[in-house]
Amino acid sequence: MNPLRWRRGELTLAAKVLLLQLLVIVVLLTAVGVLSIRQSNADFAEERGAQMRSLAEYVAVQDFVRTALEEVRGGTELWQVTADLTSYAERGVRLSGATDVLVVGPDGTVLAATDASRVGKQADLGRGDVAAGRGGTVDVVAGGERRVAAYAPVIADLPGDNGAVGAIVAEAAYPSLGDQLAEAVPELGLFLGLGALLGLVGTWLVARVVRRSTRGLGTTELAHLADHREALLHAIREGVVGVGTDGRVTAMNDAARATLGLDAGPDPVGRGVDELGLDPHVVALLTGEGAEVRDALALVGTRVVVFNRGDASSGGRGIGTVTTLRDRTELVSLQSQLSSNLSITDTLRAQTHEFDNRLHTISGLVQLGEYDEVATLVGTLTRHRAEVGEHVAKRLADPAVAALVVAKHAVAEERGVALELDPGSRLPALAPDESADLTTVLGNLVDNAVDACAGRPDPLVEVWVHAEAGAVHVRVRDNGPGIPDELRDAIFVRGFSTKEEVLGGRGIGLPLVRLICAQRGGEVVVDDADPEEDGEHDSGAEFRVVLPIGGAIGQDGRP
């Protein structure tokens, strides 16, 4: 493919680079030529200036010239000595090849010259001063051409008078530009030609490389592609983050900045990911090496975000990673509501199953005529429910939270798990939003604890709820298998779950618990329920939650 070809009515970028490089070479060669001519003129001025000064000094010390100038100063008519002075000037021209030789009076007037038209005019000596008795070399313009002029004073040889009576000026014209070029062409042309050839070859090679890199696109097309990329990047509602191999952000759209909480700060593009103030686990998801990330769940501020990261490459060489971010906060909220509905369904199902069993028992006793046993069974069931309700209501004044604990107690019994509310629990009535958040947190923790210890010997779940100093403290402990240390972060930020998939999804509860705690400025931590176990037996798990609330609460848990 010709690198100079046209593409859709315009030169390709490679062709433009080639032409630009050629223009640079032309400018460079022109500059070299100008510098060469200037250097030639400088050499000429130095060499010929020295010759002209020697000539001027030679003529200036001739006895006749000094005598003639002394006579003119003494009153002799100029015409009486002009012819002889002119002959000396012409002799100087013949001796040195000077362009012109002038005899100048003390006031700078030309008294004699090889060019008769200059007689009677002022000699151009630049800043030179004939009367001061000093010589020098200057550049002058005479006869329409530039010349180097050297002058030497003629010193009087009269008793008591050693002043200058005049000066001799010798001029040599600079060679013309044509002459200089003609003289320099053989040598300068060779070097300039070689430079132009090498520059042309190098530029052609650069143009080929550029053409391959840009795939033959023109500058307008490249600009349109860049504009389309920017428009596409910012039009995507999902967050997109590009990170280079050096860990710096190469691209980030508006959705990603909003999701990561960076929309109010400086532009993150060009900065290191670790300089953006993000949590370490978020930095690891954006920059981590190794396997690609698929649907990783993380908490970013108060948002639940799903990360998907893939490698980016060009020509088979890795150039970084591209990560997409999906804000699932609303979805998690919906899933939480669905999970709550499913939990209510499970609770109702457990209670229905329990009542069915007891009704069947009562029915059988009635058919057998064991009416005393029926009365005893009904009394026992009534007392048990009353005791559970009274135990919970006495300690938890918030109706929603108390109802939740009673319902979870029934579910736990149905699954063979003992659920105990710590006698030290104290909770006042809460605001509706605070009560909703607390029931979500407590419900998820109890469900996980019951699932963990169900089917084990003597399964037990202990719940402690206490409100004080503007916060509700919750502790849920079970005697299940516990949670390994390496999974204690994963269960919160990656939607971790060891349970089989069900309607509504798994691995949502604990991220939701952390989300609610983060939104209220609280925290949730997990530890071993019995840290003194030696590792041969299950130590269980204990979740501790601090959930700030708005109302002032006393030390006894009452508002």
C-alpha cells in the first residue's frame, strides 16, 4: 500500500507525517546552507580584513603620502597632489586585489580614490575616527555592494606635531551570493544531498511504521474515532475503568466516577489507582493480577457494586485491564425485600406445619377419648407460647423486632435449633426506619446462624440486643462449624455463600448487613464464638454489630 495514497478524500496520517518530515528536512537543509554562507562571510571578513589593513598600513607609511597630506593641511591646493595620491591608491589595488583604496583627510573627506566618483564625499568608516589616529576594520556599503574596509591613520612627521593628517582606507567587496553558492555547491551539495537522501529514507520508514500503527487512517478519521470512543464511554450507564500496566487510570467514564465516589474530585485519568483514596479491596479488584474477575461483589461506600475485570491487549501484548462496575444497591434492596418475604413465608410455613402436627395430635387424643391429655397438651402449648412472647416482649420494646425474634424462634424450633434471647437484652421502641434496618440486620444474622448449626448435636443460637449511647449493639452466636479466617472478608464483599442456590439468590444477606451498617456509620465484625477451642472441635461463629440510631438512649436501654 502506497504510504502517500489518499483515503476518503484526505491524506493518511502516514502520508502527512512523510510530508511534514520532508518539510522539516528542507527547512533544516536551508538553515545549514544559510549558516554555511554566514560562516563563509565571517572567514572572508577575517582573512580579507587582515589583508586590507596591511595594505592600508603599507600605503599610510609611504613618505610621499604623508608629505602630500601634510602639504594639503598646510594650504597646498588639493589638485596639485591628487594625481600622485591616486597613483599610490591604484598601486595598492594592484598589489592586493582590493576593490578600492581611498585617501581620506582628517575630517573624513575622500581626497583621492581609485574610484574617482567618490572624491570629495565622506568616507564610511563606521565608528572609526581618523583624527584620533587609530586604525580598524568595519563593514561598509559602497557602490551598491557590501565591503570589508580597513583603515590606517597617516601620522604627521613634523617637529612638535605627531597628529593624524589623514587615513588610508582599503576596501574589498564580499563575494556575491551566486559566487558563494557556485563555490560551495560541489562540497555543500554532496553533504546536503546525502542528508536529504538519508532523511527521505528515514521519513519513509517512519511513515510506514505510522501507517501500520494507525491502520492507514487519516487524522480526521482518528479524531472521529477518539470522539466516538469518548461519547460511547460516557454514554454507557455502567461504570467502565481502564487501568494500564503501570497501575494508572487510562480511562474512566462518568458512571464509574459516580459509583466510586470520585465525581466531585479531580480527574482520575492519569493518576494511580492507589492514589484515588479507594478501599484496598476495591483497588485490588481494579488492579489485581492473575485470573479475570467475574461478578465480584464489593461494598464501595454505601453502594453494593459488582465488578467484572478483563485483560486488554494490543498485538498480543498486554496493555492493562478493563473493569466494568454495576451498582446493585437497589437490586440488593429488592432482593432483601424478596428474601424477607421468603423468610416470612418460611415462618408461616413452619408455624403451619407446627400447628398441623399439634392439631393432628389433639384430634387423635379426642378420638381416643383422652380429654385430660388434650387439656394438658393445650395448656402446655399455651404456656410455652406465652412464656416465649413474654420473655421477648419484656426485653424488646420495639414491636417489629420483638415479632421478628418470636417468629425466628418458631422457625428455629421447627428445624430443631434452640434460639435463646439473652436475658440482658434491652431495646426501646425505635423509629420506623431504624426498626426496619435493625430487623433486616438481625433477621439475616439469625437465619445464617440457624442454617449453620442445624443438624448438628445440640444446635444453639444465642441472640443479644442492647441499646445504649445512641447505638444498638447486636450479638448473634452459634455453635456451628465457624468461618475460616480466609473467608471472613469474602462473606461480606463477594456475596459468598456455601448454601445451594434458591429463589432470590444467595450471598446477599451479609453484604446487606454491612451496607446498612455503613450507611448508618456503624460496623459489623465476625469472630470465633468460642476462641478457646483447640481446633479439633467446631468453635462456631459470632457476629457483632454496632448500629447507630438517632434517639438518645440511657444506660438501661430506655429512651
